[in-house]
Amino acid sequence: MRKLHRETIKVCDCQILAHYKFEGEQYILTLASDTIARDTKPGQFVHITVSSSLSMRRPISVMSVDVENGSFDLLYKVVGEGTRQLSERKIGDVLSIIGPIGNGFKMTDKKLPLLIGGGVGMPPMISIAQQMQHSEYDPFVILGSEVPFPFTPELRKIGNPCPKASHTMPLLEEWGIACRLASLQDYKGVFKGFVTDLARIYLDTLSPEALTQVEIYACGPHPMLEAVAKLAQEYDLPCQVSLEEYMACAVGGCAGCVVEVQTDNGSVMKRICVDGPIFDSRSVF
């Protein structure tokens, strides 16, 4: 049966509480909404009106939520006119937002999740990590970026040492979650290479028994997700990927963001916005 989203997607007027700029034209936007903070699941996104002069909204993944204070955070990068205009919005401005949209990641019985995020694909991984803190899960997070990270990497205090990867994301460290960083750039304390190279190093440290408890969750550019899917097949690991695509309506009406998915009944076209954005890696790669 086709899943219905009409009862879960809301239109909210959200006030900007904070707006931080980082190197590489990256921004973290904090918005007020009890509804979105309460209802968002890791992997879901919102569709945001960037300005009064542009009618088309922009889809952005939710990075973290603060249910107690009724707010949520978005990480985005300026890549076009829409996000450029969004970057100019000020504290106190009110933005129209549709969300949360899509199906979130499915938490399974695998207790050693490997979370891999690249570029603006980092937010869903941070969102899952937030949900997994203080739980039976023991995740390991790998974040990759080819521009300076939208935070100041700090020397890790938790987790096992990793060759040439000594620094971590402070927020994840604060949550008690092990994280390492990867980039092709020469950043201090950051592994020089692809996120999949660092993931392979980590997986090779695990015993055969521990590997049975690993499931990969990933979000990032298409080439990265394809490489992660191949890595998952190499180690015979289940893998969920969050796909990125240009969207118009983002609520399933225009079918402009479809992707071919393999099912038991053959290939079908699925809408990334509401049928996804989360898919089994083997079904799309």
C-alpha cells in the first residue's frame, strides 16, 4: 500500500533564532518550531522558503533537534541563488517551512552502526547520532568534507585511535559518540583520503562477530554513495543511503525527483521526496 504523508507534513512559520557562517560558504541555521523539533526523524528534511522573491522552496536535511526548547538546526552550503538569498536572512526573520518530509532511517537490531556523511550529507548522520546517544547502540561516525568543516575539529578523547585521524566533531564528542574526519585536503588531525578509505580501516579492526552487528547509514554526493554501496557489498553489510536530488514540490505531487529502484517485482520508479529519501543501497546501486 502506498504510504500517506498528509497527516505528517505540516506548514510552519518558523522564526530564525541563530544563523552562523563558516568557511566554504557554509551556514548553520537554527529555527523555532515545536512541531518540527518533536516530529522529525533522522533522515527527514524540510522544504524552506528562502526569500519573498523566490517562489521555489529549497529542501534541506534536519541536522539536530532540541525538543525541550522547540527548535531545530539546518546545515546548508551556498550553491546557487536560492541558498545565497537564504544566507542573507537575519535573526528574527520568519520563514515558511514544510516538514518534516520523507521517510527516516530505520533503526535495526545491528548495535554497531557505521554512519558516513559527506559534505552537506553530514546532517542526517549527526541526526542519527543524536538519537542513538544514551541508547544500546554504539555508533562510529565518519564525516568527510573537501572544504573546511562547519565546526572547529578538536582532538578526540573517546574511541579507539585511528591512523592519521586524531580529530573529531566537538558536538559528537560531547554526546559521547566516536567520530573521525576525512578529506583529500591537508587538514590537521584529519585523515587524508576518501571516507570509504577510513571506513575500511575501521571495519578491518573489527572481529568477525562484531562485523555481524554493523549496518551502514550514509548520505552525501552520488559518487560517494556509490562507493559506500560497493564497500557494503564487499563486507556483506546492510546499508541504507539517503539520496540527494533537485526537487520542485517535495511532497510527491510533481514526480520530478524519481529514481529507479529494484524490487522483487522488477524495477520501479520511486519519488525521492516521499518514497525516500532513504533507500536500501542494493536497490538503487
